[in-house]
Amino acid sequence: MKSEIEIQYNNRARIAETPQILHKWAADAAAYRARAMAAGYAELNVSYGPSAREIVDVFWPADDRADHIAVFIHGGYWQLFEPALFSHLARGANERGIAMALIGYDLCPTVTLEAIVGQIRAASVFLWRRYKRQLVITGHSAGGHLTAAMLTNDWAPDEIDPSVVAAGLSISGVFELSPLLDTSMNDKLRMTDASARALSPIGRTPRPSAQIDAWVGGAESQEFLRQSRDFAVAWAAKGARTRFERVDSANHFTVIDALTDPKSRMMQRLSELVRVRAGKQA
């Protein structure tokens, strides 16, 4: 029934404090960005493509100890937001000696979801060529979908390391897109049955030895909990190394707060995936 599925996926309606959360994100992001720029640790609005939104913001740690770069892809169901709203999420990684790049992309309905997947691919190739480090991609909501999509790529046409994306950590991802056909979101996404199936990572084949975690807030809707759980099971059956993690009491928006805390379980896991070298304690 459309009304029920809409309730399951309309997080702004489900979470009464959404305006306050978004306001806090903006304030925290601006403050972190200002500090990083003042210290010389930020590269902002670096272009990877012709669109004004095809940019990456890179935040470097004072003590760079990681073999990989962590990448964050924002959510907004492919229709909202930009990297500047999430600068503060680099804090946890930076304090653990990890650089973080935040990717921007064009939004629906200006472009199709297929085009956005292509932009994230282009950004990943750009980061590899610029920094010569493998990527560990993490993304929230729609960004979780895009994270998984990067672990299905054949990178041979780009003539780069086939393991350019070393691992993924999806946060509240959307891996099965067919349910969104019956929500108001599809007014702008304009997916068909066929395109929803083609763009759903749960039905695609991960690259050999792919490694991806599916994290989700414990206070999220049953559909979001199901999506992450089903995805981890489905990809494990296809040979991927998967992990399902539930963050108790976190809702769809507060779940990403863990990225700001270098001591959180999520950041400890991200550190494992990027292989931080021995050095001073984070």
C-alpha cells in the first residue's frame, strides 16, 4: 500500500527533529571546514568533471598514517544536499590519521540515477589518479547505495588498479530500489521497473573478494533495517565478505554522528578497513 511504504521511506516525516539535525550539521560542518582551512589541511571544491557539482572536498589529518583514503558519499535520496553540509564527518577519520574525501554529484531530476552512478565512478578514478591510494568508500542512505555500486564495477576500461575500491562501509543504504517506485520520491527519480532492478546493488554481482559492511540505525524503519540485513545476506551468498551492524538507538540521521567520533565502533571499523599504520594513538 503506497501510504505505508511512503511512511517507511520518508525519514523527514518520521523524525520530528529533522530541522534541528540539519541545522546542527550545517553549523558543525562550517566550523570544521574553517578550522581545516586555517590549518592548511583542506582541499575544497576540487573539480573532477565538467559540472559545478562534480567536486571533491579532501580533509587531511595532521598525522597522515593510512594506506588508503576514506571517501564519504552523502545521501538525500539522490535529490538533495552537497558535500559542504558534511565536512564535520571527516573529524573521526582525521583524528585517527586518515584522510577523507567527500564527493559531490548532480541531483535528480536534473540528471538520472544512472548518470549519478557514473559520476561517482569518475570521482573514484580521479581520486586514484590524483593520490595513488586505494579507496575505502562509506556513504549514507543514497550514498550507501552508491557505495555498493562501486563494488560491482569493472575498472578495466579506466586502465586503473582493478581493486581501486578496497572496501565499503554503507550506512543506512538503499540496496533494493523497487520499493521506491511506490513513493513520491520517484516523481523525480523517474525509475521504471526495469531501471530500478538494474540499479539495485542487491541483485548485482560484487567484484571478486568484495568486502562491504552494512550499518544501520537501531531506531530506523523496518524497511531500512530489512534492506541492510537482506543485502549483507545476499552478497555473502555471492562470495563477498559482508558484515551487518546495528547502531542501537540511532535514527536515520543521527546514525552518521559516529563518523565524527574517533572512538566510535564505526570509526574503529573504518580504521581496520583503511589499514592505519602504527603511530601515535588516535
